Amino acid sequence: MTIRRVTADERLTTSFPLAAYAFESSPLGAARTEEFRDYLPYNQGNRTLVAEEGGVTLAAVSSIPMRQNLRGAVLPMAGVAGVATHPLARRQGHVRALLHQLLDEVRDEGHSLSALYPFRPSFYARFGYVGLPKARRVTFSPAHLGSLLRVDLPGEVGWERIAAGYPAWRAFTERCLRERHGFALFPDYRANGMRDRDEYWLLTARVDGEVTGAVTYRIDEHGGTVHGNELLVSDPLARVLLLQFFARHVDQVERVTVQIPPDELPELWLTDLDVHVEAKTAIPGSSAPMARLLSLDALSGLPAGPGRVRVELTGDRWLAGTHLLDGTTGALELVADTAGRAPTATLTAAGLSALAYGVLDPAELPLRDLGVVPVDAAAELRSIFPRRVPYLFADF
């Protein structure tokens, strides 16, 4: 078996067919196969590795060069995607070998974080990834938003096709990247696909000309459903402006459904609002995202509470050694020198990643076999890494 990086056109006969077999209906028709070439511009900057033997592609994996907000710092993040194996070559270690090489390469290029959507979370847990909360989907009737139509609000809404409004959409998501923990964005060459396909309306909330909220959506039929994508808002006023717009569709559609971040509470948006909120995980096909630190450089300088603890990292290819984490100045410092009297915890890469992303309390780590954390070390880690709710946003 050999591993190599494929060129853009080679994806048409190597990684694309494998991914299509793994994640689409099969066998593919000729028309669908012809569409593969249309995807090439949106994969041009990806790194795609394949495992081959005798001229046959056995497995493939790709990384997308992205950016992600980790506790206020925007860092290079490798989004892992297109992980697929030939049906006759599965469970033979090909994906493991590919992931090791892929993560080695992107880490060497400066990507200090990585995220993915797993086909099976337990498989990626072996590579140090930890689960992130899944975005919710909320469904409601525009009839229940009627009270909003009587409210005079400052600001206005904009309404246009996504192709026309794409610059405003992209600029607002860039703002979200700077402001929201866990938020990740595609590079331009990948994100431009939404503009080029032009399949959605873009609704924006604006105050004094500045975009403060946005959602893209389509309507399936008269009497049907408004299918919204991510509802992004910077404040409650923006959310109400967007909901007020949907209220005007009471005589056009039966329901509205939009994706919301995991920290949103739609049951509190309005009094007497009947809502259905769902975040379903299932294997395969509907897993929550996962992420990990690839380099300790990601932690240096992060906002931190006044804790001080020595961490021994074990069992990982990319994170190792003993490091003193010091947040007493308000900015996290990592010191290789282990001298001192700070409490000590032993963590796996997934355990440290869970703390950095804010998804687990230190006391939970031993229960998940992610480390050994004495009570005194747990208190320090809890101070350094307060719980946060990350929202990955990008779906890949």
C-alpha cells in the first residue's frame, strides 16, 4: 500500500467516487458522475490523500484549511472530510494510516486545531477528538408570531437572493468568527459555492446600516415550509427583526424551520410560542461534530482564569510531555519547566481538548477515561477553562 497526495483532477477518479459510495445513494447514475467536475473549484485548496494498491484507490481523506474561534482567538483549523474506504478494503487500517499522515502534515503547516463530523464518534475518539454540541433545529408556525407584527422596532430587514447579498453574508459570518467561541468558517474557494449555486434567499437584520443578523432560506411550496439554514444574530433585536419577517408569511406557509446554535433557547423567544426543538444524533449519518487540539500553541495567550496546574499529556501522537498551565495573569501561559508546587493532572489529548473547547468539567474526565484529575487539580483547571458552549457552524 502506498499513500500519496492527489491533484485536483485526480479526485474525479479517486476520492470523489469513494466518498459518493460512502455518503450518497448508490450506484450513481451517469448524470451524477458528470457533476463531480463541477465540485473541483470548491475543493481546489483541499489536501486529499489516498491509499492505493495495484492502481486501485483503497481509501481517501481530505482536509479543508479553515479558521476557528477558540475562546476568542481565531486559529488555523483543519477540517477533516471525505473519509471513505473501498467496500472491499474496510477495517484494514487504511484510514488510520491516512489520518496519521494527514494530521502530521496539516499540523506541520501550522493548523493547531482540527474538527470533523464523524461517521462513528468512537472511531475518532481514538485519534484524540472530543464531541462538541450539535446545532438545534427549531420549528414553529408563523401564526404564533403574530404579536410581533404590532411591534415597532428600530432597524430594518433586507431581502435578496444569496448571489446578490453574498458579500454581506460573508462579512457577517466573518464577524461571527471573531465573536463566537467554536465558530469555524470555510476558505473563500469553498464558501463561494453558496453564492454560485444561488439556491436561497438571504434575509438580513440591519441597524444603522450594519448587519446584525442573517439567515438564508427557501420555501418548498405554497402551504408548505420555510426551510431556513443557520439563524445567526448578534443580539435579541436582530432575532426579533428576522422573526417579524417570517410572521408575514402566515398566509403563505404552514411552518418555519431554522437551525439555531446549541446555546439558543427558542422556548423563551415569545410568550405562547409553540416550538419544536430537536438535536438528534444517530449512527450513521447524524452525529454531532468533534474537535481536538493539534498543537499546544493553540492555548498560548488564550483568556484564562487565575488557575495554575501541571498537566501530563499521555497516549497521543501530537500532544505529549508535562507542561505547567498558568492563567494567573489572565492570559494562559505554557511553561515546559515542571518545577514548582502546582497540582498535577494526567490528561489525554481528548481530555485537554474537552477543557479547551469548554464541553466537559474536569471532574467528568476520569469518568470518561480521559484523564486522572485530583480534586485540587480539577479546581485549578476549572478556573483556567470555564465551561463554554461552542458552535461549529460550518458543516462539512
